Amino acid sequence: MSDVQDQQAEIDSDRRAERRLVWQALVAIVVVAVLVVLREWLTR
Amino acid sequence: MTIADVAGTILAVVLVALVAAGAVPALVALFHFLAIPFHAWRNHYGKARPMAPRVAIVIPAWNEGLVIGTTIDRLLQLDYPKDRLRICVVDDASTDDTPDVVRDRAARHPGVVVHMRREQGGEGKAHTLNHGIRMLLEDDWMEALLIMDADVIYRRDSLRKMTRHLADPEVGAVTGYVREGSATKNAVTRFIAFEYVLAQIASRRAQNVVGAVACLAGGAQLHTRENLEALGGAIDTTTLAEDTVTTFETQLRGRKVVFDPHAVVLAEEPPSLDALWRQRLRWGRGNVQLTIRSRRIWFRPSRIHGLGSLAFGLSWFSVFLLPAFMIGASIGLIGLYLLDSDLAAVAFRSLWVVVGCAYAFSMIFAAQLDAEIGRIAWREILLFPGIISLVVMVVAFYPGLDGWLLSQVGVEMTPTLRATLDLASYAWISMSMLAAWGVRQVDRTRARWLTVPLLYLVGFGPVLCAVTFAAYVAEARRLDRVWEKTEKTGRVAG
């Protein structure tokens, strides 16, 4: 990849890829929330 | 209320505070990880542009005959204009075939591969680098300098993905994701692979968001010529943490340091616990030296740099002082147990609920950041704190589980057994570091076949904490600052 436009497209693609972080964080939050709810339920 | 009552109350408050302080590193880590999603918006890609400055790559090499040929060959395959690339190997008086390998490549690629020979070597990596940097600064050809290690393998697009950030004139240096790349992975390298996910593509993204980067990876640091000249045209040689010192000095002079998680390079990491310990002890001692040297920076916000921010300071010290926090939590819990065992139990459960939630969030999040490492190292991700700590965490999270489990195997939870388990759990928080030191000792004996099972039992996290503690001790005893080379075999995948 040597064309300037292709490289700019690569920069844009890498920037868009960072949006995945939001979903990945949400997955982690949901799992932790399930663990906490399970704890509350089991220790009632 | 008698004086004894007042003294008892004060002591209880101090002990509770010690336990609560034990949760600080976990809370800071949680805050740090919660900052990562903001990298979706707060990143440097908006200011990045396609750019191909004339890059000199400097590779310090001492007896790197096994790896240097492959490293140069892979650099020659970089997707980067060849007339804008110069690969300079600074041969630190090697006694193996390093000079022959480099001269062979230099003959085949004249003007691109350069062999720089130091006849008197052995002073360490920073001195070797400085020899090369001095020579490169003698003419105007170099516009940017890439510092790397002899065993690091660059992907074709790695350099291009780093240079694009230099389009922003405020940037002084760029670093990439150094990924564990051993062709044959074992438990130690898998633990390291995941540790690098935590320390690099997780933590450095958060540092990009906060606006202060802790360290340019030694195997992938790209500097502008202006930055290098502002640093005095040389890398620091007074500490064992030359990479971190360079990172700090760059930012202290008002230049940005950028981490690009998509610029990936592969490195072979120590395959044994003993080799890892020696490498990390050097890093740890360097960090002790740097922490003391930077005493006028911490928690003093500046308009010039972000190193003095509260967020960066908390992040730095929560890792740097982790052994102290762990020892403090153990002392607090055992002291509380002697005062009031019920209060100790509540404090212990509260501590582990906070730590457990922060740990679970960090691990689940980080495991997704590099899906391949997540797949290869799932056991090491799960057992990062060790089986014992994991059991303690689960039991603290779900009180009564231990009693129920014991009843399933016909063991009754007597008061004596309860007290023994409680005290052992309280002590384990700090004793895990001693156990980790013990595992390293086992790795130096003929019983090293026990290292891996013991490592899973004790955990990799406690090993890192124990090395940090050993670094405090080594610096306090002013042991010789010897630069020790990590042995490499050249078996890197990819």
C-alpha cells in the first residue's frame, strides 16, 4: 500500500476500529453486573 | 470512655484505613480501564496523515547472530520507500557472527544497511544506542529515528502506521504495540503475552486519553529529529530505565508521545521465570530510580505536559506501590482480626468485592482487545492472580461457599478451621509475593519442572509484585547497576 489515498483510508479504518472499544467495555460491564446480581441472589 | 478504648478505636480506624488503601490500586485500575473506551473519540488519528520521513533505524546488537539476520531481512520488507530508510546496526563489540551477518546484508543492500562497529563494548544498551545516534546526527539525512531491539520483528505496515502521527508537529515520539511473538509459546510467554495486552493495548490507550504516556516501548520508539536534538542527541545512561526516561523527557519538553495500537511489532520474550525475573528486576530498579528522579513532577499539574496530572500520578503510584498496598492490607486485616474478627471479616469481604469487580472487568475487557492472545492464553487470563488468590476472591465474593464446599466432602467448618482459613486468607495477600519469590527460586534448581504448576497456583500477578518489591530492596541496598542482556533464540512467529 503506497498510494496516499489508500493510506488515508487506512487511518480512517483504524480510527473507526477504535469504536469497538465501547462495545467491548459494555460486554465486560454486563458480565460483572451478572456476577454481582448472582452474588446478591446467592447471599440473600 | 477510657484511654484504652480511645486507643483501640484509633487503632481500628488505622487498620481499616490500611485495608481500604488495599483497594486503591484496584479502583485506579478500574478508572484506567473505564477511560479506554474514550479512545474511540480521544485518539490521535484525526491529526495523522500519510507521511514518509527519512527514517534511520538504529539497532543495538551485542552477540545477536541468531536473530539479527532475520530482523534486517524483515525490515527490508517494510512497506516503506527504500530510499527513505536506513538500517543501522550498532554492533557492540560482538564476539559471535553478528558482524559477519550484518556486513553480508550491508554488502547486498549498500546505503540501506549500515554496520557500525564499537570496538570497546559492554557498557549497555543506552551507550550502544548513543554511539549510533551520534553518528546519525552528523549529517542531515535523518528526519526521524526508530529505536528497536535486535530481536523485534516488524510487520510490513508497522513503521508506516507510526510515521503517520509525525504529521502533527506537536508530536515528539510514537510507539507501537510490542506483542509477545515467540513461535513456541509456554506458560511463561503466554502470561507475558496477556500482560502486554494489559500494559500496552489497554493501558497505553488509557494513557493516550489522559494525555500522558508512561513508556515508549524499547522495541518500537520513533522520534522526530527535533525531539532527539532537544533531548541532547543522546539517550539517558544514568538509570536502568532509559526508555521511560526518554518518554518523560520528551513530554516534559512539551512534545506529545503517541501510542498507536495498530502498529504491531513482535518480540521474543523470556521463556523462563528466572530470565523474566532478571529482566523485570532491571526494569523495576529503573522505575525506582525514575520515580525518585521525577519527584518534582508528581501530582503537580502543568500546562506543558500531563505527567503531573492526578490521573497519571495515581496510575503510576498504584502500580509502583502495589507491594506496599498489599502488605498494608494484610497487616490491617490481621490486626483487625485480633481486635474484632467480625469487623475483619466485613473489611476482607468489602476489599475483595471491590478488587474482584475491578479484576473481572479489566480481564474480560482486556481479553477482547487482542482476540488471538485471548484465545491462546485463556488459561493464563483466568489464572493471572493464581489459583489460590482466585479461590480467596470467589469465597470472599460468595460468603459461605467455602463452608458449603467443605461440607460436600464431609469436612465440618469448626471455629478453629474458620479462624485458620480467615487468617491464611488475610496473610496470603502479601505472602503471595513471598511464594512468587519461592517459585522463582524453584526455577533456578533441577526441580524447575515444578515451576509451571506452582506459577499457576501462586499467579503471575504476585510474581510482578514480588519483582517490584525486589527492585525496592536492590535499590535500597545500592546493588551494582549491571545491564544484563535477555537471551534470545530468534524463534519469532509471524
